[in-house]
Amino acid sequence: MKIPIRKSPTANNKDWSKIPEEEVFDSTISHIADVACVLENIVEELRARAIKHDHTKAEYRQKFYKAFQNRFQNDDEWWTFHKETERHHLDESFDDIDLIDVLEHLADGLAASCARRGKDDVYPPRIDPILLEKAMLNTFYKLLESVEIIDE
């Protein structure tokens, strides 16, 4: 999904004191719309991820059930496949990890913990700060690739 961002006539002006108020206001409204477009792109990615969350459990139902019965232990082939396929497991080998992965990880952990132990016995997630920074930068560059500058 392309992210249209309008070039601002005021943002790079050297003498801000000479920019008319109406032009500043128009640029501000344009900026607000640009940010909304970026966030809408993120929302769409989250929606798509929500729809396919844990898809390997449904697509490989019998293998999932066998792994479940074994409590996902003993280097189970399905469990390994699931963790390598489902990006919310935050495998450090994902060079392109992004904040969508992190948010899905957070949602998955919260939902699973609450379902198992209730709301009062939930452990907060822990994520390696280096991995989190990598996810943030990857998200930034992924979004940047989708930006289309509108020069009017």
C-alpha cells in the first residue's frame, strides 16, 4: 500500500517568521493527514496479521494437536516449523523483524497468559532492546519504501 505524503512548502523555509499564518495552518493540516496515512498503513498490516495469526495451527491441525499433547517439547517438528513460520515468536534469525511482529507477540502473549492464568497473574513481555531497535528501524525503512511524495 502506497503512503502519499505531500511535500510541505513551509517545512524547509529558512525564515519561518515570514510564512503567512494560513500557509502554516494548511501545511499543518496536510501533515496531520500524512501521519494518518502512515498510521493507516500500519493498521492495515495489523489487520492482515490478526487474520492469519497462528495459521499454522489451523493449516496443520493434526500435527498441532500432536505437538499440543506432547506439550510442545522434544524438538517437535511442527513446533519448530510453527516458531520459524509465525513471525510473532520473534526469532532472532528474522533479519526483517518489524514492529508488527512485536505487537503481534505482545497481543499473543497477553491473550495466552490471560486465558491461562487470568488477568491478575500475567507476566509482562521481555524483548531484547537490540531486537526491539532492529524492529523499529526495519519498520521505519519498510514504511519509507512505501512513501510516495506528492509535489504540488
